[in-house]
Amino acid sequence: MIKSVFAATAALSMSAGAALAGPYVNVEANSGFVGSDYQGTVTNFDVGYEGALGESAGWYIQGGPALVAIDGTDTETEFAGKGGLSVGVTEKLSLYGEVSFITGDENGYGTKAGVKYAF
């Protein structure tokens, strides 16, 4: 059950942000389900920093406490973080990637990579 919450967090909580320079705060709640069966919610309270890499690329890194509320168990506080890059290939096409982690009895890790096309 814990692994499914970590998997849902890895899949849902990652996003490639715009390349605006400076610090930010990001509070985000991600819930996991198997069919209609609620598994739990991870709520992240992150502080991050993002910046530009040239004119068409950006990066970000963020981390902080994560409240892990698995259905039927006590809520635990862990530490989670993520970092990523985005690169504009053309005016309408960009590539992005991210690596994330969360601590716990077994540390959880996630990756994401994608292509975004704007119409």
C-alpha cells in the first residue's frame, strides 16, 4: 500500500515549471487510488528555486516536509524533493525531465520525462 502512494506521488506531483528566476513556495496534495479504493494522500510543503539556462531552457529544485497520510494508518512526516529541467526546442515544442524522492521506511524515487506541444 505504501508503494502505491509513493508511485501515485511520483506520477502526480511532478510538473515542469516555467523558467522564472527566484525562490518560491509550493504546497501540493497528491492522492492515490486503486480503482475506487482510496490509498492515501501525500501533502508536500516545499521551498524551491528556479532559474533560466540561456534563453530557452530552465531548471528548478525544491524540497521540504511531506505529510504521508496512508488510509487506515497514522500520518507520518517525511522529507521529499524534486528537481528538473525544461528546454524549448521550438516556439511551440519543449522537452522536460524531473527526478524526485521521498524518505520513509523505504526511500521512494521517481522520474519523469516528456514532450509538450502548444497549439
